[in-house]
Amino acid sequence: MTRTAVIVDAVRSPMGKGRAPRDGKPGGALSSVHPADLLGQVFTRLFERNDIDPAMVDDVITGCVSQVGEQAGPVGRWGWLAAGLPESVPSVAIHRACGSSQQAADFAAQGVISGVYDIVVASGVESMSRIPMFSSRIGQDPVGPKVQARYAPGLIPQGISAELIAARYRFSRHELDDFSARSHELAAAADFSSEIVPITSADGTLVSTDETIRPGTTVEALATLRPSFESSEMSDRFLEINWSVSAGNSSQLADGAAAILIMTEERAEQLNLRPRARFHSFALAGDDPITMLTAPIPATEKVLARSGLSLSDIDHYEVNEAFAPVPLAWKAHFDADPKRLNPRGGAIALGHPLGASGARLMTTMLGALEATGGRYGLQTMCEAGGMANATIIERI
């Protein structure tokens, strides 16, 4: 019998600004919440919404990027126990950079399809206000001398990679800022109430809406921001760069968590649960680690080839907005319909809580497909080192 992996439910926390309290100034709305507790509250809400004994879950697969400090070890396990859920359920932490919780969802679905799992929770968490980006590598070289020698004179930050993509595709600063203003406009107009579950902060405040969206953002205002990655060293190395990537057309640092309840279609029927979507196809790709952020293009080509679908069959494209040049390059390569690309905004407006973003994007894509009556959704994310995931789901 063919086993099908279905999504029964998908929820996320609000997106809080990834800003720690300092100099007497408050942090983001979720900065007071320990990451295990943040994820735990999302787990609690997931099982409040679904009539299922959590002891039936075979595994909890959790994406997290900065697995250090308060996010060290099996953070999904600590979140599960923080929620008061059964000790009998195990968990594992996944690191595929920005695609960590998309990979968690893919592994979960693949485990269901293969017969390893009947019920599994895929999730992700990142508290960027409490565990700043790159905390796990301070003062260290994580790639080693041979990789550095292979790509001499050395690998570069992702922001420079975004500049190289903008130069390759000849995107103007205006195009980047226009796409970014669009992200805020679409996110401000979207109704996320069906996917967001409220989070209680340390002082008892209930946080139920995204803190990151800036309604009324204009291209003119974004144009006043200075390029974030300009340097004389990189200008000498990359003469083609025009220095157009700013804080305004890059993803925001954020705190957030998300969780997806995945099981076999047969088990959902046995439990009288309504499947919302099924997993259709999966793909992975690697690309040049200098431009780094272009791998969603070959990943998309692979997943479409495996699925037997064409891009015109896809109703919703979710391409993570790590930097504006990334989805714009993807759109240009495939000549994709701009109305189907991130139609509820993306990480430029909503934020990019690294380990949680993959599950957050899938949650948002599922809700959008249901709201519009679309059938297929394709999600892809660029990942550090020049990698990408691509996943196609089918709304039921």
C-alpha cells in the first residue's frame, strides 16, 4: 500500500523583532521568552487545536541554526517537555542553515512515507534576540583551511553574495527597494489569524500579532538607507558590485517558532482528523558557495522534474526573502508570475528567525492555498554554503 504524508495542522508564533534589551531600551516582543519555552508554547497550542493524544507522536524533528547557549542540544526535546507533553516522545535537532525546519518537515514526511513514522511533529525555533546570529562560531573558522584555499581568496558574507546576485541580474537599487516595500504591503494586508498562536511573554503579556511588519513602507524611505555591506576590500575584489543591499531590502532578525503536525493519511482518517495538504515532491541542490544564495534555482528545477509538474501548475511560490535579490533572481530565471510569488509578503517584512523560517513559510503557504483555493504550493529557501531545499505540497 502506498503511504501518503499529510499535513493535519501548521501553526506559528507571531514574529518578534530579534532585538535584545540594552541601554534601558526594551527588546523585541518575544525577547523575554526562553527559546525552549517559545517552542513549547507553540507545541501546546498545536495540541489544543487537534484532538490527538501527543503520546502517539513518534518523533519531534526541530530545526535550529545557532545550537549554542540556550539553544544547545535537543532544543525540540526541551520545548516538548516545557509544554508538559509526554516524556516518551523523542526529538532530534536539525541544522541545514536557513532551511533547517523545511528540512525537518521534509524528513518528517519522508519518514511517514517510508513507514518509519505514523505521526511526527516537524518544527523550528530561533531566538535571535537571545542567541545572536553566528554565536556558535565566534572566533572560529568553521570551514577550515582546505575549503578556504579552494575558494581563495576566501569565502564571503551572505550580504556580499546578495550584492553579486544583484550585479549578475542587473537589479537596480530601486528594484530591490520596490520588492521590499511590496513585501511589507502584502504582509500588512494579509490575515494571518488562522496560523498565528499567541505567546505569553515573561511579564504575562500576550503577543498575538507580528511585530516586524511596517505598514506604509515606501520605496522613497528605503532608498535613504545606506548599503549594509560596502567595503573597500570587497570593492577592490568585486568591481561589478554597485552596493545596493541595505537593511531595508534584507530579511529582518527575528524571534519565532513554528510546528507542523504530519501523519499518514490513513492515521488521520482513523483519528477523525482532516488533512489539509499532502506532500507531493522533494528536492535538494547545491551551488557555488561564493554566490551562495542561488541554489533555489537548481533545487526548483529538480523538484519540478521529479513532480512531473511545470511552474505554471503551481499556484503559490514561496521563495525565502533572505535578501531581495534572491526571490527576484528566482523569478527572473523562471519568468515566474510575480502575483504568485510570496503573495503574503516574506522575511523582509515578517522576519527570518533562522531555524523556524522553513516551517513558518510552509505554514503561511498552506494558509494562502486554502484562502485562494489553490492546489499546489512550491517552497524553496537559500541556505549557507550554497544549498537549497525545494518542496511541493498539494492542498486537499
